[in-house]
Amino acid sequence: DQQVKQNSPSLSVQEGRISILNCDYTNSMFDYFLWYKKYPAEGPTFLISISSIKDKNEDGRFTVFLNKSAKHLSLHIVPSQPGDSAVYFCAASGSTNAGKSTFGDGTTLTVKP
Amino acid sequence: DTGVSQNPRHKITKRGQNVTFRCDPISEHNRLYWYRQTLGQGPEFLTYFQNEAQLEKSRLLSDRFSAERPKGSFSTLEIQRTEQGDSAMYLCASSLDLAGGPSDTQYFGPGTRLTVL
């Protein structure tokens, strides 16, 4: 039973356009959500997070939206740049489980020049 | 702050051998996590430490796996009698748990890629 799902294995967008990566979760105990970016041969790098008390968090070109009723979150990157090409992981954790994160299987984003 | 480091970066071993990996977390971080990642999947939680205490172990962590964090600093993950199914990337992460604060953000090392022949 996968508690965090990223249903799109890959996404391709043109440079300068918006990239939207989606993530769904099933465990209502999750109250903290994170996005990580991973380049080949490196560990995941923290990108942005959101607490369940918010529905939006913005950091430069990156915005995460949380829809708790739908148990859905999304990451918007605008404008997309070729350097954003990487695997993006959605992760979720709950305050009752000591920050242990449950990850989705990732979405590979390709930004074409 | 040099980030989380892991050694070795790559390990090739024969089935049945024992292997040990090391993780050095960010110095002020009190939590340390081990994850395993296989191709096409996200990291899967194995175990975590709060300082030197190992507080949780996943059912993925069979009896052949053992982790330690002496003195609450670096950590080691040992796999005994390796099997081909153990081939994966082993990731270490650390975080700073602030009592009463929001859930902590984990910072990952580059991983150790294990290949069992």
C-alpha cells in the first residue's frame, strides 16, 4: 500500500513555461510535506516544504500547493529552466512519527531549451 | 558546514560477504536516518536515531541489517551475509529536531551504491 503516489513518471516542458508536478497521499496523519530534487549520482536535495496548516508556500520560482481535502499537493516551477531537469520526489511525514518521511517514486522532469 | 557525507560511494561485493557503510551527518543535527532506494523508486525508510538511541526500525530491516550511532555522531550500517536483493543505493540523512517546532527537514548524503554479485 503506497501512501504517497506520484502518478506521472515523467514530464517534459519547454524552457520558460510552467512545470506542474503532482503528488497524492492517503494517510491523513501526514501533516508535513516536502519536495526533493535529485540529480544522477547525488542524494536528494531539499527544495521546499509545506505544513498542513497552510495551503501554499512560495520560494522564488517554486510554489507548493496543498489541498488537504483532496489529499493532493503540487509543485509549480515557473519559469522552468534547463537546470531544473532532475527527478523530483514528493515526501510526507507526520508529527507523530518523528519526521520519518514516506516518499513517492518520483517524477523525472525534462526542461527543453 | 560540509553537509552529510557517506563512505564508500560504491561497494561491490560477493553474495554472502559482510559490508559496512558509514555516514557522517551535519555536525549539529541530532537525528540520523537510513533509507534504501532501488531503481525507479523513492527512498524507503530503514531506521532512525535520535542522538545515539535507535528509536525505530522498519520491517524492511531484516536481522542481517544492523545500525549503530555511537556517541550520537557518525553512524554505521552493516549488512551481514549479503544477498543479491540487497543491491541498492543506501542513503543517509540528518536533521535537527527542535522540540515543539515543525517537522524537521532531512538533508541527504550522496549515498552508497551497493552491488551484490
